[in-house]
Amino acid sequence: MYYIKKVELKIMEKEIVKLVNCLSKSKTAYNFIKNIELPEGCIVMENRFSKLESDKSYFFKLSSSAGILVRTPKEVKPSTGFTIVAAHTDSPALKLKPNYLNKDQHYTTLATEVYGGPIISTWLDIPLNLAGRVFVKTSKGIEEVTVDLKEPIFTIPNMPPHLERTINQGYKYNPQIDLNALAPKNFVLEKYLGLEEDSILSHDLFLVPEMDARVVDNEFILSNRIDDLACVFAGLEAFNSSVPTSKINILCCFDNEEVGSRTKQGADSTILGDVLDLIYESFNYSQVDKLNALKDSFMISADNAHAVNPNHPEKFDKLNSAYVNEGLVIKFNANQSYTTDALSAASFIDLCESVKIPHQVLANRSDIRGGSTLGNIALSHVSIPSVDIGLPQLAMHSTMETLGQQDVLDSIKVLKAFYSK
């Protein structure tokens, strides 16, 4: 267990314990997918696909960092629709460059580039770990190895205020200069992985905070990668504990949302449509059946939302703001950054009320441009009614984000009801 005392386990919900451990182990999207908890008897498809059958679970593994889960009901009729939850496995981080090792007579440093939009200042002067994946050449061919050094042997040192007088006055970090990580002088990655020297052919490696998730009483969870693993976790818990009745349940765990989703494992790929096509073919849908199935479907795009920061309430629209532990957030945007419209919002509100879970609405100040997420991107390939929701959180994209425990429990309950409809 990670930073959870035995006395706390007696009063904490089991789902909170599972989430805290999931966050602590899932240093990157690759580590999450490596350890993903699949339903019993789930059929994993990775290199080759085959037709689906009724009353079974399937996991379509995508590039080791993403995946789509499908669970079919006992009877699949032509035009059976879909209940879909979509979230993303990636988070902002610092990725090692292809040639990353820089040694001189004084120091060894690792060259990085910024992945996504992290709050850069939070990555300096903290213990950093290395995680992700490498590919090595073996006697059997090229092999993929998932990496988690589990050692905080790196750090990125700040300049002291004596030498950089603007460090507390809005200092602008230069990613080429300021974000190289200090490593042990004789650092050799293969040595830490138990591999032969120079055996690594390529890598997707990230510097990540070596700070396990932790709980604050029965109120908050503090961790890296809450955005968006909290939603992925809630979707997975609901998916694994639900039995579909009249529709086909789908959980999309996309990668690369933080950099635009335009990858083969991202929401802006054909993969969701490809999986739906496989379902159509497996159960002999006609073209009319396909169109009716999509009309009888619904997607919940789940990506966390900004909660009001108590130090800066002026940054939020007071009529359309969200607070931690006060309900799931329905996200709106007039320019369609989110998929929510009045009809989909009404459907989700009705779902929340059916299980007695509170909800909140969020719209940005009209003079502040907000973010976007994966819902609209995925639906540019497949037209399905959809709502954008999230768990309210603080310090999004920091190395230490804050989440409400009650919101986690509420999200699992709502998504389980969604999958059980």
C-alpha cells in the first residue's frame, strides 16, 4: 500500500484505496496499461482481431498505452446500441529525447522535452523517477520492456535567488536550458534495468515525480496524474462491476489527449470506429441497423474539471463554478469545446438524480479561454450523442494535484448506473 496507514484502511472506502494504489503504480500510460485490471475471462486482442461473441468481455490493446474495453450482453440484436465512456491515460510530463545522456567532467544530465502543458515550476527541486518503456534486441527478436525504476535518483535544480533575482517574480523557464535533469554521474540505464549495455534500441521514457499518492483524512487525495487517471479508474471500476442488459458497454482509454489526440492510439484516430465496425460485422448489422444503433447510443466523455481555487475565486464564473466534493461536473462551452448540449446535459442530470448523486455545471468566465478534451475529437469520427463531465480538481497539470474522495465514489456510482441501463 502507498501512504495509507492500517488504521485508515478501516474507515476508507475500498475504491479509494484502489485508486490511491493505482495512481502510485501508474507512473505513465504504459505502466497503467501494463497493470490494468481486466474483468474475469476478458479476451485480450493486440496483434490480431477476431469476431466478437455475446456475453463476453474484450480488451483491444493499443500501442501499450491505451485500450478499448467491450462487454457484450447475453443477446445482441441487430441495431443494439452502445453505452460508451471515454477518458485518457496520459498526463503532462517531461519526456527524454532520443539522445538524452549528456556527460562532462563535472555532471551527468538527461535532456528532456515538454510533453503536454505541465506547470513547469512544480517539476523542479523534487525527486524524479524514470518510467515508460524501452525496446531491446534479444535472441528472440525485439522485445518491449515496461520501465519503472522506482528510485528517485534524478532532479532538476532551480537557480537560487542570489543568482537569478527574478526567480520569484514570474521567471520564465526555458525548456531547452532549464529542464535538463541531474543524474548520478555514472548513470547507465541498462544497469538499472538489468540489461546488457547498449542493448536498448529505442524508448518512450518520461521523468515522473517519485511521490506516491496519499490521502488527507476522508476528504482529499493528493497525487500526480489525477488528470485523467481518476476518470479512467472510475470508468474501469464501473465497467468491471456492471453487466450489460440491452446495450453493448464500451470503455475507451485513449492516449495522447494532452498533445492533441492525433495518434493511432488517440481519440483522433479511427480505432473507435474500427471497433464498432468489428461489432457490426460480428453480429450482422445492416447499414440501417448501424445508423439505428448509433441513434440509440450515448457517450460520456470523462475528463476532469477545474474546481474553484480558494486563493483565486476571481478566475471563475461564480454562477457556473464547481467545488471539490460537491458533485460531478457537467462542462459547457458555447463554442463547442465540449460535446455537451441541452439534451445530453438533461440525460446526464437525470442519470445523476436516479442514483441520488449531486451534479454541478461549469462554464468558464467569458473573458478566459478554457481547455478542450477528447469528446469532440472522438465524435468527429463517430456521431453519437455525448456529454462532457469530470471530477472537480485543483492544481491541474501540477506534479501534485488535489481530488475529492467523495467525487470518486460518486463518479463510480453514476458510471455503474450508466453501464447497467
